[in-house]
Amino acid sequence: MKTNTGFQAMGDRYKFDFKLCTAAKGWAQLDTRQDAWYFGNWINPLTREFFSYCEGDLTHTECADDAEFTAHLRETLDWPPGTRLPAGHRSHGQQRNQGSIRAPWFRK
């Protein structure tokens, strides 16, 4: 697993929702109970990537194989305990038929 971190001053998660992490680029929002304008997670199962925005902190994780991706996804969904959303929950992006884009500074 390879992780890169960065920081975006004076921003919010919506540029990731509507420009950088779109469904057209293979990304899906990973909904949690903590989602807010200052926090969000996205995954790309085709490229086995995770992207997280939290109060300006950026974290991009690339998994080496499907097993590693699945383990990291389970760990993400289980943290913190008791925060999984019920099945059928729709995010704001899904309600607006929005997708995801890939952050341009993270290249393979």
C-alpha cells in the first residue's frame, strides 16, 4: 500500500465531489456519518485507490491488489465503530447524479 498526503488551504470537499473524484473517472463517494463540507472519502475500485479530504488534509492511498483494497475498505468502513450508514443511503452527490474525478497531483 502506498499513501501520499498533502494539504489544501482555504478549501472544502466539493471540488472533489464535483470535479476531481467523479463517477465518470471511476470514483464513488464512500459515505460515512461524519460526512460534511470539511470531510469526505472517495474510492476507485477499478484502480484500487482511496482519497480522503478532512479539513484541508488530503490523503491518497493506492492498494497493490484486490485483497489489500478490500482489507483497507473494511478497515475504513469499520472506523470509528458504529458509524456505518444503512443500506440504501444516498449521498448528496448521488442525489444530484454527480460523480468523481481523479486528483491531478496524484499520478501513477
